Amino acid sequence: MTELTAGTPTVEDIRDEYTAMTRRKKVYGGILLILFVVMMAAGFRTADSRNAGSFFDGWHRILDYPSEVLSEAWEKIAEMPANLVTFFPALVETLNIAAAATLAGTILGTFLALMSTRGMAYWPSLIPLFRRISDVFRAVPEIVIALVLIFILGGGPVPAMIAIAIHTAGALGKLFSEVNENASLKPVEGLQSVGANWSQRMYLGVIPQVGPNYVSYALLRFEINIRASAILGFVGAGGLGYELRNAMSWGQGRYDEAAAIFILLFVTIVVVDQLSGYLRDRLTHGSEKGASA
């Protein structure tokens, strides 16, 4: 009995090993934190030295531009309703870009997710390829894709929609594939045993399980795409961003228009955020509440 228990660690040995491991973890964490702070400080100094003016010399003027916009908007407050009506079509165009891009990106992202999930892929040997495609779509910023497409197709909402859809497909492809990993494969195996083809197995065995999470992530992405479509307007992709760039470039005299555009964009994002948050809550928790009732 003594020979069998001779190599077994005691409680004191386990406690000492755990204490040493915890100490090493704290040391490594401290070293990483120090390296992160040093790199951030060095990067800030490099960027500040290459800037036209020093950050510390101009930080006290950071509120000058917003104050000019607000003061001019207040002086022309009577024209605010007319400005809101004038730029409302641009808001509709921005929403159309975001909605079309989200729909196209969701469809493509669903395909990439199914093709890159073990047990669901139509071509299992090509799973790494579809995962890399998703990574590439997700890695390239929308503005880079939009600039390339604007050079090819010209300015307008179409390049913005395609650019946002590509990035959305990569992002949702990753999120959807993680959702797929938690789905049960038993319905898929049961459908396969009765002769169902791949599309039937996915439509009947997988989508009912992951559908609420898919829609939840798609709604979240729709919020992000509204902001992205507004930003892409600054490079000539249309929508509110394009009108905002023109108003800001003109300078004093049109700051009231810039304020109206900011108000439209802010209200839209808040409303969409509240609605999508409500819908996501209903999708993810509504079935659970119904089952418990």
C-alpha cells in the first residue's frame, strides 16, 4: 500500500503547485500589461510627432467645431424642420443600403457557415477553404472594398451595398458557424437515414435550431451596417454620409444642415437599436417564456 501511494502528491504539494502557478500567471499578466502600455505610449508619441500639430497643443480646442455647429444651428433653428425634410430621402437611401447589404450578407454568411461546419458541410474536404474565405471577407474593411468598387463602378449606393455585404458575410459567417457548432446533429442524421438530400437536411434539421440566433445576429449587424453606410458616404457612396461630407466641407453657412443630418442619423440609430433589441429579446427568450408558461 505504501509503494502504491508513494508517488501520489499530498495536499501540501498540490497547494504549493497551485500557489506557484497563480504567482506565475500574475507575473506574466503584469509583464504583458507593461508591454501593452509601453507600446501604446510609443505608438502615440510616433503618431503625435508625425501629426501636423501636437495633440497637447490642440486638445483644448477639441470642442471648437461642435460649438460652431451648434451655435449656427441654434441661430437657424427655424430652418431645422425644412432641413430634416430635405435630407430625409438621403436617410432612406442609407437605410436601403444597410438593409440590402444585411440581407445579401446574411444569405452569403449562412452559406459560408454551413459549408464550414463539421457534420453539416456539403463538401467536408473544403471546410478550411470556406473558413479562409470568411476570414478574408471579415478582415478587409468596408471602406477599402468600397474604394476599389467606386474606382470600378463609380460613385453611388451600389458599391457601398456590395462592400458592406461582403464584410457582413464574413462576420456573420463566423458567428453563424459558432452557433452551428452547438446545434444537435441528431435531426440531420435522422433525415439522412430516410433519404433526405443536403438542402432538406439543413432546412429541416438545422435551420429550426439556429434560426432565432441567426436572426438575432442579423439584426445586430443591421445596426452596425447603418453606421457603416453613413461612413461610406464620405467616400462618395451616397446616403447621409455623402450629404454630411458636403455640408461639413462647405463650412460656415451650412453647419445647420450638418446638425440636421446628425439629428436624423442619431434618432435613426436609437430607434433601430431599440426595435432590434426588442426583437432579439423576443427571438431568444420568447420561446423560453412560452414554454415555461
